[in-house]
Amino acid sequence: MTTLNGQGVSRGTALGKVAFYRRSGQEIEPSAISDVPAELERFEKVCGQAAEELEQLYAETLSTLGEENALLFQIHEMMLEDPDFTDAVRARIEGECLCAEYAVDAAAKEAAAAFAAMDDEYMQARSADVLDVGRRLVRILTHTDEEALFGSEPVVVAADDLAPSETARLDRSKVLAFLTSGGSANSHTAIFARTMGIPAVVGLGEALGPELDGREAAVDGERGLVALDPDEAVRMEFAALKADEDAGRARTGRYRGKASVTRDGRRVELCANVGGPQDVALALEGDAEGIGLFRSEFLYLQSRDYPDEETQFAAYRDVLERMEGKRVVIRTLDIGADKQADYFRLPREENPAMGMRAIRICLTRPEVFRTQLRALYRASAYGRLAIMFPMITHVSEVRQIKTIAEEVRQELKEEGVPFDGDVELGIMIETPAAALLSGDLAREVDFFSVGTNDLTQYTLALDRQNSSVAQFDDPAHEAVLKLIAMAAENAHRAGIWIGICGELGADPALTGTFLRMGIDELSMSPAAILPTRERVCGLELGEAAEQK
């Protein structure tokens, strides 16, 4: 038996055969070219093809691993337009008359080395992003097939480090654990592993190599331990750990079908965040009491043109029918900032997070907004729908929305199209302006839902896409929590409910805090629902239990 020690980055244990991830790529040799303009045109063309692939990968990842993981691929798309990278490629093509594939490969490796040499661990982990973008371009330029995977049986996947697109594409049912020689707690392998609930150990160094392929490995993702060809004592130890994990799942499983009620009677609704109709099965499997956030922008991001009314209606109806009367909160399109669809032809902005996005697009392009609202109201006849509007900063915006919604309802009524006349209309509290105006806004709508990701970004003046300020990110910052508490107090004073649909909704350290504020609903990834219900049912809040 051989023991390897690394950094445990995703809890859990696994026992199985090692399969070293093999790529079909090859070392790129510098080849001279005679037609520089043609080679530059070739490079531009593959950048477009790569952008299309990344848009598709974003949509797929959004539906399987959630928005936070999916956003990475939009960052990759931005890298394709990064002048530092593209200028370095063009310089090799124009100045050295070298082929595009070599120019891309060299530029990507150069940039990756620069990231890897930085002192900040988070920035070091970004080297994998640059290499991933470079490999994608080289693969298209050389007409190489996608990287080869490793077979059909569940295995312990080992690699030097896995690129984000490689990790996202793996069939989770075939992966027992991840092992990498490089990487860190901030690497995408680690982040995706935690999202998928798969044990992972990174930073194993040179001890992890292709020669381990086929050997049996016992993996402890909490302690960062890998035992190769484990002896009987280690097998027994891992069997005991696995039994504890199974007992934990069984324990939380006992809360399936139960109400989410604290020991002193405070009820909260636990719902699921989903990225598309394909996620409904996960929501039901996770025992969600409803869907607290359905990201309708997946329809726009998967399309090459504005999705028509029938396409949207079919998707919304499908979700509502499958949820069988449980409330489904559908957010109207949240395009802009870090979520781009080319056919919207949005102008390039210096600070897109504060630019033309979400409800601002809807109110300035009413024809797009009306199409979505018509589809939503038509679908409301098939289930319990609530419609939520993102990025609100003014009471006047809500009044405009309500006017347009009323006009749409009148159109449908005149056309004899059935719809639910009692659809709840709500807004996201994701700007400090909305929180500070929550007393006035609460009189205009039926519910609030707090988007903690953007609320944190705008409150702390911290761009969540800017890795250089990641160390200053604090979602549980006192200012953020005070804004949430203010919105909750004003919601209840007006007699409406309030939920949380951002990342903090599943934070175990804040469950009690949110319930004491009076939060009525927490929406999260489906896998987090039963563990959160277990925590809720074990809480005793005292006087807070008397709140709405």
C-alpha cells in the first residue's frame, strides 16, 4: 500500500480504480506560413466558433451545476476578446509568420505561466482558464476531436489538473472522486467537485502520474488522503467512514416530506433554484417545497435569436405542470453584465454590472418583455406561477412593469386565452436602492426575493467577476445582513412574504439568522434542501417564532 497526501477540497470518501484523464491533443510545432492575412482570418474564424461552443457549455452547465459555476464559461468567452491575449497571438502570426495553432498555444502557455507565478492562490488557479481557452482554439484549428474520456465504469478520475470544460462535461454518475497533481481549493476542479458532491483531493504533486492508471485507490476528500492498493485495515476504516456518510444521508432523508418547522413553531419554505426544465427532476428529488428561482434566461442563452412566445410557453408550462401545484417563481430575463447573448447587440460597456441589464433591457425593449409576459401568463393556467423581476432600483420601474403586465392580461382576455388572474408579482432585492426603498416597494408587489450575490456586489462595491478583489468578498458582511433585515421588516409590515434565492440561502451558519429576521422562504440548490431542513427542525428561535 502507498499513501499520498494532498489537500482535501471536497468532503466524502470513495474506493475504486484510478483512471488517468487522457487528452487527445498533441504538442504543437511552430510552422512557417506564407499568407499572413489568411492566417489572421483563420484565427478570427475559430475565435467565433469557440465563442459558440462556450455559449452552449454555459447553458449546459447552468442547468446542471448552477449559475455560479456556469458564469465561468462566459469569462472564458471574454478571454477570447482580451487584447493582451489576442495581440500576443497576432504578433506571432504577423511578426514571426507562424501558424495560428502555434501562436495560440504559445500565447496561452505564456499567459498561464504568468498567472501561475503570482503570489495570490486564487490568481494562480486562473492559469487553468487560460490553458482551457487555448486548448479549445487549438482543437478547432487542428480539427481534433474532443478530449477522449475513460470508459463506462465509475472510476476515481486522476489528472495533472482538469480544465473547467473537462470537469463540467464529465458524467457525474461515472465519477467516484477527483485527484489532481496541481490545483488548489480555488481551482475549478475543486469548486465543481463541491457543487457535484464528489470527493476531491488536489495538490498531490509528482506522485500522481499516468503510471497509477488502473490501481485501486481509497480517497478521503476531507483529510486529503489517498491510499493506493489499500490494505484490509484501511478498507475497514473507509468502510466505516462510508457508513457514517450513508447514515448522514439517511438521517437527513428522514426529513423528506416533513414540514420545515423549528422546534418552537416557526415555519419556513425550502425551495429549489433551477436553471431550466431539466432541473425539475432534481428539485423534486431534493424534496423542494417549490421553485424559488427559475432562471428564464437559459432560453435566451441557448438560442441564436429571441425565443418566440410558443417556445417560452412550452418551457414554462412544462415546469409548472411537473411541479403539480407547488409555487414556481420564474425570474424574467436577466441578460446583460456577465450573461451575454450576441443577438441582443448590447453595447460594450466599461462597467457592465452597472449597465444595460435585466429589467432595464425589458423596459427599453418592451416588445421582448411583452413576448415573455404573454408566454408566462399563458403558462399560468397550468400551475401556480409567480413572476419575479430583477434589478429593481425605482418604484417607478415597478409601476411601469405592472402597467405592461395589465396590458398583456387584457390582450389575452380579449383573445379568449386562459390564464390565472391571481399570479403573484414580485421583485428581487439585489441593489441597496431596493433594500432602502423596500417600504415603498412592498406596497406595490406581492413578494420580495433577496438576490444575495448581486446585493453583496453592489453593497460592497466589489465586482464579483474581478478576481483581484476576491479576497475582499464577504457575503455575510454586516451591511448586507442589515439591508436584508430591513427588507424583511418592511415586507412583513406590508403583509407580503420575503425569500432569499442567492448563495447565502443554503449557508448553514446563517439559517438561524435568516429565520430570526423573519425570512419566509429559502431557495437553494436541490441537494442542500434536506440538510437545511434538518437544521431548521433543530432550531429554537424563541420570540422570533411569533413573527410572520
